[in-house]
Amino acid sequence: MKQLRESVVKSSYSSKEGHIPSALSILDILWVLYDKILKLGKTPLNPDRDYFILSKGHASLGLYAVLAEKELIPKKSLIDFCSFDSMLGGHPDRNKVPWVEASTGSLGHGFPIAVGIAMGIKIQDKKNRVFTVIGDGECNEGTIWESALLAAHHKLNNLYCVVDYNHSTDRALGVGNLTEKFKSFGWNSLEADGHNQDEIERMLKKVPEKADTPTIVIAKTIKGYGIKSMENNPAWHHRSPTTEELANILKEIQHHD
């Protein structure tokens, strides 16, 4: 995890772009997905693979760091993050980045795409699974709840969603108890510590064998996790560190448990 955090921070520093705290918030979730859960195969053309959509696309640095660590994209591409001719933009671009299913970032768009893919797979009677990560801020969008109703109505038990519940939206609009909200919408609704990888993995695998509902895991996270100056600090939402800040941040990352 230290290497992943360093990759996120260094990419932002070199480009002077990126949402570092949002990326750090979901790093544990993304790592569990790509290391323990997703069945991918060797290429995106594998017909039996699982699908993943990062609906909160502004946290793209976290996804890029994990894809690079898993050698699904070149590690050297992280250095060119957000440069003019880079494959890695501030939001993931499905036309440029391998394994990216949807160009996301506009809040509330990736989740309905995931629902649509899951429905298409169901109609074709295939066994692929669809995973998506949304933010609690996205839950202010009507498309989230429309899609949640649709997924439950069509019994999309091949759909799994993780909510990055870091409470960053509380300053604008509190979303309350998301576990109960999604449960009331007909979802298999679970909770996890979003920085406890064993717990995340356990919840994503804790699905009844004959379940006929989509599954959601409300992951309780800390925005900017692992860097005290960033944790729950709105000033860091979209900025890159100075040279002096970078040195201190990298030192803190090395000493983080």
C-alpha cells in the first residue's frame, strides 16, 4: 500500500493535477478488487472476465496506481498523468486506458452504466460479474437511486457495488444511513471498514449462493487516508503538493502502518 500511495502522490506532484485524497480513500478497496476478487484473464477481450467501473472517476489516480502495479498498464504512464498526449487523464477514458469500461467522472453516470452491463449479461445468460465503486457524494444524484431500483427489480445478482463512504458530502448534503437506504431499495446491503482489506474481501464474498439481489458494501473510509494533513481536509480536495510538502508526505507514507 505504501508503494501505491507514493505512486498517487508522485503522479499528482509531477502533473500538478489530480484528486489525491479521493484516490487514497479507495486504494484499499481497489487493491482488494484487483488482487482478490476480479476475474480478468490476460486481455480485456477475455469473454469470461469480470467488469469494473470506477463511477467516481475523479479518483482515477487510485485506479491508475493499481492498474500499473498489476502490470495492466505501463508503470511509466503514471509519470505522464494529465500531460497533453497522456493515456491517463484526470478522469478515466475508455478509449485510451485498457481495462477501463466507461469514461466516468460526471457524478452518477458510471453506476447506471454498470447496471446496464449487468442487465445485458443477465439477458444473455452469461456468468460474468460487474463491480463498481461510487462515492457518497454521488448518492446525491437521482441516477443512483433510479438505477438502484432498476437493479433490484431485475434481480441483478451479478452486480456488486462498493460505496466509498468518507462523508465528504456531509458539508453539502448528508445522505444518512446508506446501509438501510439500499436495503430498503431491495439490495443485499453490507458494511465494511474501507481500510481493512480482509473485511472488504469478506464482505464482497459474503453473498448467499442463491441470492437474487444485487449486493452493496458500504465502506466506511477516510478521505486522504494515510496522510494526516490531508485526512478529511477539504483544502486538499483538488490540489497537488509543493516540493516541500512532497518530501514530508513521502516520509509520512513510509512510517504509516
